[in-house]
Amino acid sequence: MGSRSRKKKGVEKVREYHEALLGDEFELFESWLTKPLRKSLRLNTIKADKGWILKRLKEELGTGPGGFEEVEAIPWCDEGFWVPDRPWGATLLHQLGFIYIQEAASMLPVELLDVGENDVVLDLAAAPGSKTTQLAARCGTVVANEPADQRRKVLFSNLYRCGVSNCIVTAKNGQDFPDDVGFDKVLLDAPCSDIGVARKNSKVLRTWSKNRARSLAGLQKKLIARAFELLKPGGKLVYSTCTSTIEENEEVILALLEHEPGAKLVKPRTKAKSRGGLLEGAEDVLRVYPWDNDTGFFFVAKIMKKR
């Protein structure tokens, strides 16, 4: 089978799966996946306060069409903003770490983790560092774990650029992370089949398969089990993916709840438009679809470890 045929078959598999998953919203799914993703960034308050960075952002953009008037606050993240479409990675603000280019829905998991300034937090699958740098601005210490050498290099680069000094980087396989320390909070932004990034990288639609999603779900179940074990009693875990499948989302949460009687699913509160889970027992999770807030797909579940 030629590469063109394989790509076509991959897209057809995505359509078939999501038609069954989304029902009446399937037409929205098809139309939204072809729309360019809205540009968004997060202000890095480790480097400077929010007002100072916004002032520099206004100077960068100027006024008029495509200027500062088009900057819009993201409702669920105080430091998050939608911005005009510019090559933000080439700006001095980015290169010096005052801003971090981050998809708006990707800011949700840290927002829902309720991090305190004295908390010791584990980011179990940390690279490239979007959420690690977001966490570092809010907690006492963050442990950023990334087993892959090349991805860990990117993580180090982003930590350095953003001026993060309260971070310890580890290189363990997540499912084997040692349990010498109990964590106040754990974030598991799990490796996934990435349907949520299709608006900026359509390649994921051509390479997606249900078998791959199921294979990843096996890893995700191991990772979330370990993440929960690493929590202190009374601690909180946020599990997130940027994909849409039930196998990688609700089924992962239900597997944890079945095997861990001390795990309690907590309904997150957010200003983001969202809907609940699609399986019985996992209703109190967040599903964010592209047409809800003009983002990618995102899934977030919040779990407390009973005392």
C-alpha cells in the first residue's frame, strides 16, 4: 500500500471513530479541524510581573489592525492571552523568557491542580516544559521528570529561558519513578494520540489508529497508577491529554478508580466551556472540544487521594 493510500486510510479511521464518538457534533468536528489554531501565549511571571510584560507586549504589537487591541484574555488562566498571528518565537520577549507560547487549552491542567506556594509538585511527563514553567511560578519546588534524552534537552532549554530556579529535573521512566518522597500535587500530562493538535499539525490525522490509542492507553494506565501512589494522603492529581478518545481518557480514569479505593474523582471548576465524561462513573471529568472555546481537544481529570 502506497503512502498516499495509508494517509487516506488514517483520515478515514479518524472520521469513523469520531462519528461514533460525537454523534450530532461530528459535523462540527470535521469543520473545526480545518480551521487554523488561534495563537495564544502565557506571561511568565517568574521573570517580571504581569503589568510590566503586558506593557512590553503592547510596545511589540503597536496599534491598529493586528495590534494590541486584538489581545484577549483567556478566561481560565490569569496569565494567558490570545494574540494576533505573529512569529512569536522570533521576538525578544520570547527569547528572553518573558512569554511562553502555549495553546490555550494546555493551560487548564495546572490551573485545576490548585497549587500552593509551598507545595512540592511532580510533573511526571514534563517535556517540553510548558506546564513545568507554569507550575514553577506557583509552587515551592517542582520535580520535572522526562526519560527521553532529546526531549529532556528541550525541557532544560525552556527552564533556563524562563528563569526557573525551583526545579529538579529527573530522567526516570514514569511508571518506575521512585517513591522516596511523597508529593503534595502530581501532574500527569500523558503521552497520547494527539488528536488535539490536529489544527496545527494535520499529520496526526493521517497517522492515527485505534490500535495506537489502545497501546498508549496501556502506558497511561501504568503512569496514572504510579502518579497516584506518589501522592501524599490528601494530595491531588491532575491527569490530562490533548486527545479525544475514550480509551485514553475515561477508561484510564475508571481503571485507576477500580484499583485504588482511596482515589476520589473531583469535579473541576473552570471558566472554560466544557462537558462531562462519556462513560458511567467518569462523568466528573472535563472534555474540551475545539468549538467550545476555539482551542484544540483537551481532557482533564482531577483526583484526590483520601486521607
